[in-house]
Amino acid sequence: MENYAESAFLIDPKNREILRGKKKPLFEHFPFFKALKLARQGRAIAGEVVFCARVRDGSGDLVVHMKFRFKTPDGKAIDAVERFSGVGLPGETLPSPQTPLVVYYAADDCYSVL
């Protein structure tokens, strides 16, 4: 973690629930339906990285938690967390705050970072 604000985000109980997947939308439980909705109604919109942190999960695997933000086409601001895991993570450089990214958006509960 680079600063206190980032570590506070991971420690905050509300955010822990997000990271554990307790507040996932329905599309997160059925990936096919999410992919179908994104394919039919999705559009690319701009977003930005708020912060990224590399952490170890309970089994010792590296997981990257990335908090990002974007505005929906209606102008609503959404802050979200995406988790990435994989074998190649130790050598990868994490994006810094305010790095632009693209979000493929279909609805407030159906979007994906590209």
C-alpha cells in the first residue's frame, strides 16, 4: 500500500464485504448472463484507477485489488473494486492512481474493466 487512504479502504468493514463478494450483483453469480448483457447492450466508457494493491489471499496466492471509478452515461459516479489473480502477477507493474482505463458498461450492476 502506498498510503493510509489505500490501507483504510481495505480495512473498512464495508469495503471488506465488497472484496469478499458479499454485495455482488446478480450478474456476478451468473457470468454467462453478464457477458450476454454486455455483448448486447454494452458500450465503452472512460474511467480511472483510484488505487491498486497486491495482497496475498488465505491460500497464499497473489491477488490484485483495484479500486476504480467511472461515470455512467447518465452522469452517475460509480466506485467499484475489481480483483485479479494469476501466476504472472509478481512481475507485473501495477497501474498508478489516475491511470485511465476503459469500462465496458451495460447497466449500473453490469460492467467490466477492459
